[in-house]
Amino acid sequence: MRFPRPVGLDPVPLTVLARRVGADEAAARSESDPAPNVSGVSLDSRAVLPGDLYAALPGARAHGGRFASDAVAAGAVAVLTDPAGAQLIATAARQSGRPPGPVLVVPTPRAVLGEVAALVYGQAAQRLRMYGVTGTNGKTTTAYLIESALRALGVSTGLIGTVETRIGSERLESSRTTPEAPNLHAILAVMAQRGTEAVVMEVSSHALAQHRVDGVVYDIALFTNLSQDHLDYHADMDDYFAAKAALFTPERSRRGVVCVEDAWGRALVQRSAVPVVTVGSVSPCDWRIAASDTDPGAFELSGPAGSLQLRSHLPGTFNVVNTAMAAVTLVESGYAVADVATAMGPPPQVPGRMELVSGAPGDPRCVVDFAHTPEAVAAALAALRPTTPGRLIAVLGAGGDRDAGKRMAMGAAAARHADLVVITDDNPRSEDPAAIRAAVAAGVRSVAPDRCGDSGSGRAADIATAIRLARAEPQPQEVTVVVLGKGHERGQEIAGVVHPFDDRAAIVAALHGTAYRPTTTTSEAPGSSPATDVAGAPS
């Protein structure tokens, strides 16, 4: 997708950028234009606009330097790249007989791209109140809770995350949790121009490791939790934690709010280089959660500024914690405790997060959730168990080309908390779907062989299968079917192609007894273009 760009900003001389990143200033000039100015930044050759600086980065399948001539033809005034990219550009220029134009060469262009984009787009983050939420699970819900409460407090807000980017009332579908640096700083500049006061965004470990949020200093950074995920990208859990912890440095945040419900949160408190306050249900912590024994979702939050009587309007103890994190963030922002308690009313439905898909009276209750880690699967099912008089049926798959080590653990978690696990395909990507299903099924059978819904066939089941099983129960209205993994997503990635698919629409079709037939067209998988840097997963 093409992100919006700000209008009316003064262009930045290329020599200024060269000086800032330590590149040869002489390379910032050309015979045809001795003083080029830069008005935009792009790392996708197909998205270049006249006046752009094209960032030619090494990618998973090809180097962006191979597409520099396309970028220049589209109007790029210069290229930022590494020595390998510069060699590709020089070779192409010799072969074509056309001079390459200005090329800024630095050892690691990705490491300076955020600073460059921030400068070109007017340092917009400095004019906005910035909140950054990181953690394995809960980022999206916590971000939505903060943004919703800020609006209730009369603040003009922006939202950037896994589901969408929202600029006021304009909504843009997200292809990754945290945008690349050029897109991020362009979005922030547009938000600032449109009167946005505060921006709440999710910050993934990939974004931190890949310098996507460089050039942004968050007023408050939040840490929700850490559990196994993304070990296809990070070497191990310590490496994963180190990427998250990098948010809590003076270069990236001013202060933090840290959940200490797990050992990683407690470790972060010791490691953080910025002041933090802690949130948890067990002392010692700065803000303590005391859940009601008789009123599910109700809890008292007590801390240095006073006590709040709050309610999580979303199921599960994990959403109590998410709500507490949001409330503490607002108090730490300077809002009065009483005002925060009022602002933390029922939030809008977070797409694909414990989202109820209603059917007719007598139908099973159907829920969609983005849970795609062992801990998230267990938490989602545990949250639904108390309100499920009948059987709890989980529909579960696992993503291909991602952390393969969590697949069995996801299946085992589902088997421990559900009565039946229907195994389906998530996003197989380039992997064999049957092999992924087999790993999930092995996890289920390691706990409870009789709970594996494929009956040993190894074939993929689907949402309609789960609903047929629910309707076969004596009291189907007492059954809950929860579809885990894809949540808000509206596509299924298979072999580099995203096929239209929405779990929520598939549930509606199955409840009506009709075949699910998506009507939109297929598309290229996000990040699959060789013209962009796609090293690693696109979170």
C-alpha cells in the first residue's frame, strides 16, 4: 500500500543528509544537479515519488541496489545504500552508459534510515506525544485501550499497529505491526499536520532490531510480557528480550511502564536505562492489581497517585492486566486518577481480539482471537472456559516460515484447556501445510490424544467442521468455538500469494450453512517484493 505523505514541508539539501550520516559530501552532487534537495524517502522502488531519496537495502532475495535505476526513473534524486549496493549501481551504470546520479554510501544504511527520514519529514515525532507498546502478547489491545481513553479525555489521537493505522477518522490497513522508518516518519508528519496530539503505536522486536523506530523518542514506553515467539528471527529468548529492552534506553524513550507479572518484566526493571513504574498483581510493584473474587473483570488498581476502581470489559485475566497497564500509562501522563477512571470505559471492539461473532439463538458461541503463541492460546481458552457450560472447541493452526519450535507447544496448550482441538491451516507461506499440522497435532496428542480433532487423518479441517461438531452437541448453545491464530487478518498466505480469507466471515457462512466464498482478489504477500528489504519476518 502507498502511505500518505505530508505536504508543504521544506526539502532538505542532500549535502545536509550526507553530512548527517557520514557519507562523502562530494557524492551528494551531480553534474546535472549540483545541489539536489530531498523531499521524501522510500525503500520501495515502486513507491518512489519525484524528489525522493531511495534507500537501496539488502533484502532476503535481492539487493535494493538492483532497482536503483527504476527509482531514479521514477524521480529519485539520490540513492542511499551500502558498498554492495553501490557496486551494483556502478555496474548497471557502466552497462547502460548512463551516469548513476548521487549515491550516498554508508556501511549500514538501515541504521541511519530512521534519522534520515525523521529529518526529511520535519522531526514530526518531537511535536507529538508518543506512546510505544512492546511485548509478545497484548500490544494491540493495550494500544487500543490507551487510544480510546485518550479520546475520552478530549485528546486528538493517532494509532499505529498490527490491525490498522488510524489518522483521526482515516483508517489504513496495516501490513506489519510497525512500519518501516520512511513510512513511519511520513505518517507521523501527516498526523502532526492534521492536528494529532498523541500517537499510540505498537513497537515490535523486529522494528527495534531493524532500526524502524529510530528518530522517535517515546514519552512513555510500555512492556506487556515476553514469551516464546519469533525465534525464527531472534537467536534465542535472550536475544528476543534484548531487542525489546532496547526500547527502554534514553535514545528511544523517556520513561516506562513495565508489567512484572513474568520474570522477563522483572528483569527489564533491572536493565532499563530510563525510569520505570511497575504494574502487577503481586508485590512488590508500584501499581498493584487486586481482582474481585465475586465480580469477573472488576479490579482495584492502587499506586502512588491513589486507587482506581476499574473494570476490564474484555474476557480474561490478561485483559485485566492490559487495562491496568493502560490506566497507569494515563496517570503517568499527568491525568488525574478520577479522570482516568472515567475515561477507561468500554472500549471499541479490538478487531480479532476475543471478538464475538454472533449467530442465531441456539447456535454455539463463536469467538475469533489472534492468539498465536503457547501462552496466548492458553490464556484465551482459560478466559472462555468459565463462561462455557458445554464443550470448548478450539480451531488452531500455526504459521509457516515462523518460529517452528512453538507449534507443538501451541497444540499442547490447546489440549490442556479445550475439550477438542480442530487442526487447520493458518498461513503456511512457503512450508508444507501438512507438516505444520502434524507438529500441532503432535502437541495435542502429547497431552490428550482423544482431543485431536483430525481423528488421525492428517487432513486440514476448517471452521465449518468445528461448528458442525458444536451443533452435534445436545445443547449447542452452551458450546464455545474459538478460532485462534489469524484474528483480524483478511488473507491467507500460501506460497507467496495472499488469498482472501477472513475467519469471521467464514464463521458467519458456516452458521448460515453456506459455503464460504471470498469475493476479493488475491495479492502479493507483504514484504515479498524484491525491491524492498524483507530480511526477516515482517512484524
